[in-house]
Amino acid sequence: MPVVDSLMQSALRSVSSKQSEREMVWMQLQQMFENIQTTHLSELFGADSQRAEAFSLQVNSLFLDYSKNFISKDILAALIALAESYDIQNAIHQMMSGVHVNVTEDRAALHTALRLPETESLMVNAKNLVTDITEIRNKMFNFVEKLQSGAWLGATEQAITDVVNIGIGGSDLGPQMLTQALKPYWNTNLNVHFIANIDPVQFEAVTANLNPETTLFLLSSKSFTTSETLANAQLAKQWLENKLHTKQLTQHFVAITANPARAIAWGIAKEFVLPFWEWVGGRFSIWSSIGFPVALLIGVQGFKQFLEGGHDMDKHFSNSPLAENMPVLLALLGIWYRNFWQAPTHALCSYSYSLRRFADYIQQLDMESNGKSQQPNGDMVAKDTAPIIWGGEGTNAQHAFYQLLHQGRHFIPVDFIVAQNTKAKDKVQHQQLVINCLAQAKALMEGNRALQSADVSINQMQGNKPSNTLMLEALDPYALGQLIALYEHKVFVQGIIWQINSFDQPGVELGKKLADDLTNIVNGKEAKEPVDSSTMQLLRRINTASIN
Ligand code: F6P
């Protein structure tokens, strides 16, 4: 047999043995699911006094208790075997070393490089990326210092007091969530505002009380082509021109983008562009110049601590055995519930006013990354992929949707997130917040079956609802860096197991294209694609003049 043929044969043999190894583990896990599904979670605790310790893990500032899940040591071992059968460790190495893991867009996904210490290097195509990253980050820090010190002057020589971030999706959710979360660490009098929606109501509401002389706009857009952001940028330009009666607005705009040429063509001065790179996905971009609003409010040192937290999670993720690897464990528990227990949704409940937007942020990260049904080669995925991510802020959510968590007919695994310590003055009230979180996790797990009170017979709560509890030492920049990187890596591992590309978003692109086409119609032009009668009927209601 020719050498090439024999190599091909052995490659095919190894692919099919990998395939059958995976199928075996999926089957084994299905069997385990069938065996454990009639067991109550509290029985698992009853059978093992060491259960909490056995299923807990500390990584620097993060403590994860995952004991309130339908797992045993054997199930965990099978889940780990599942991860091994997909060569997770190799996949991690490939992502972090700059292989084009975003195969459909032929790009690397190197958000982890953004949090490498300056003293390290990452050679990609004979270039040390850390040098470029540090240079741009220092430019951003320099802008921070200029703004914080009052040295950044507007067109009328007045110091900037208000900064408005115009961006959407990953160019909005991260900076917004994180600036809110880190409010106790703000070290400036500057005010930061956010405009994302193309709805002009938001632009008008945000700018209503702003002074154009002292306002700086950040145009945050990786592509610099997103219609919402460009429309709002245009409103900002008009607003400044009308109020300041000048077109000399250079120092009122900074562009944050991976497409500097477009930003410059729009009118941004070259020195006011904070670039980043194509290899940073929008929903992973908070670590890049997109994090500028965060750095502006918490300062240079705070932002460095945030990066350090992310980097420490990266080290843990790439160096720890799978069985002691926090992102891998969270990913596998998610797979367990999605693919075996058929849980269609996953709730994130943060017991923290500061983290009130955390579920929104993770919703984009998870659902835009893994909400897919096709593999990069076009094949349909055989398994269910991303669950619907939703959630809210404890304790408020207890008085909103928890009734359904406790007694509804849905099966909804929950991640509880809470901080041990607070910067708030009232430590006793903070304790009450934490206690509420723990009480809810316990109630979901046990229900009220064990209680003897009279109303139990009509108000039955079966419990048996699984949850993870993630306890942060404090809600500080370092711990939040760890927390965000943890969820990024969880999503990545799940994408590998589902064999999808977690780094593209073709579904979102379609909606953008169709919006452009409908704009053609409203402007009296020909649509490129046929338009259905329902859409035409609705379009006529907003613009009867030009549509027939
Ligand atoms: O929603 C699609 C998307 O491309 C996101 O991935 C991204 O975060 C958002 O739009 C905004 O894109 P840009 O930063 O290019 O304006």
C-alpha cells in the first residue's frame, strides 16, 4: 500500500476510534442520568457527610461550591472523560497560542493575550503581541490620566467632566456592567454615561442634562460599521455642532475600534483612536481598549488588578487537571443539565446590587457564542447547544421570578453569585444579603418535604433543584477579572464539546443585512430581497409617504 494511503487509513482509524470513544462516554452518561434521576438531592447529602468539601474548589478569590448538583464521584469522572475525549487541554492550548480557532472568520481568539503580564511574551507570526498590547494600553492609560487630571480640554478650553460611551453589544455590555459593579472603586469625579440603542429616546435622555462644552464621546465599535453606533455618533456630532457652533470637535471624540481607517474616515483624529485587534471578539473585548470607561473610573491600578484576575484564571484554566479546573467543571455541569436533563434554560442570580447587569453580560457571552445549530463544516449539531441564559439580582428576584424556580414545572439549574465581604458600611445588612442567597439555594435543593408544618400538604415544594454557589472574597477588580474569565472559559469548553465555533455570530449578521434592505425601501429604493406582506404592512405604518 502506498505510504500516503496508509497514513490516511491510520488517520481515519484514529478519527473513528475518537468518535466511538466519545459515543461510549455519552452513552455511559445517559445511563448514569437514568440511574440518578429518581434520587433526591438531599439524599445525596444524607449519604455523605463530606459531600460539600468533596465538591468544592477555591481558585484565588473565587470559591465554588458545586455540591448541590446531581453528581457523584462516578458521574464527575464520566464527565471528565467526556471532556478528555474532546482533547480539551489541546483546545485550550490552541486558543491561547493564537491558532485560528475562529475558523469561519479565519481568526485567532486571543482575549487571553490581553491580560498577559507585560513581562511575558506571546509570539504569533514572529511578532510579540504583548509589545503591541502594552503600547496601546499605555496610550489608553495616558488618556485616563489626562481626563482624570482635568487636562483634557474641549473646544472651548473647558475641562471634560462627562464621558459618553456610544457602542452596543460587546462594546456596551461589558463596560456598563463592570463600571456599575466597581462603583466603590471609582477614584474620579468624571461621570460616565452609556448610549447603545438606536432608539433616539436614549440619546436624548442621556444628553438632556449634559454640557456639550465638557462632554467627550467614545465611539466604541470593533467594526466601526454597526448601524446603531454610527447613527448615535452622528447624533452626537450634530448635538455638539448645534450647541457649540463649531465644527472643530476633534477633542470631543475618541474612537475605540479594530478598524481605525474607518474611524479616521468618519472624522476622528488619528491620535484619538484607541485601537484593538481583529482577534478580540466583541463579547470578549472588555480587556482591550473597550474597557476604557472602566479604566477611567477605577484608574490605572484598578484596571491592572482586573487584568491580573483574568490572567490568574487563565493560568488556572490552562494548568489545572480537568477534575480541578473551575471553568471545565462549570462547563461540564452545564452540559450535564443541557444534554441529559434537557434543561432549556440556566439562571444566574447575583446577590449584589453592583452585579445587577451581570446576567445580561453573560447572556451575550454565552448565547451569542454557543447559540448555534451548525458546525463550521456545515453539518448540523447533533446535540442541544447553549441554554437560554437569564437571571436577575438578589434579593429583588426573590420577589419576582423565584416562585417559578421553587414550584414551577420547569427544571432550571441556577448559579448563585455572592461576595463574602462588602465595601458598604453596613456589614450586618450585607450578611443578611448573603444569608438570603444561601437560604434560597438550600430551599431549592431541599424544598419543604422535611418540614412538619400544617400548610406543607397544600404548599408542597419538592426541592431537588440544582445550583452552584460562587462566592467571591470581595467584589473587587481582581475578583471580577477572575469571574468574567471563568465564564468565558466555561463557554469555550462547551463550544468544543458541542463542536461549534464559539467565536462567530452569523445569526446576528442576517438581521443587520435585512435592516439595511428595509431602509432601502423606506428611502424609496428597490429592496434586494423579496419582502413578505406582513413586513410590508408594518413598514407602511411608519412611512406611508414613500412605500406603496
Ligand atoms: O451583535 C453582533 C455584534 O457583532 C457583537 O458581537 C458585537 O459585540 C456587537 O455586534 C457590536 O459590534 P461592534 O463593536 O463592531 O460595533
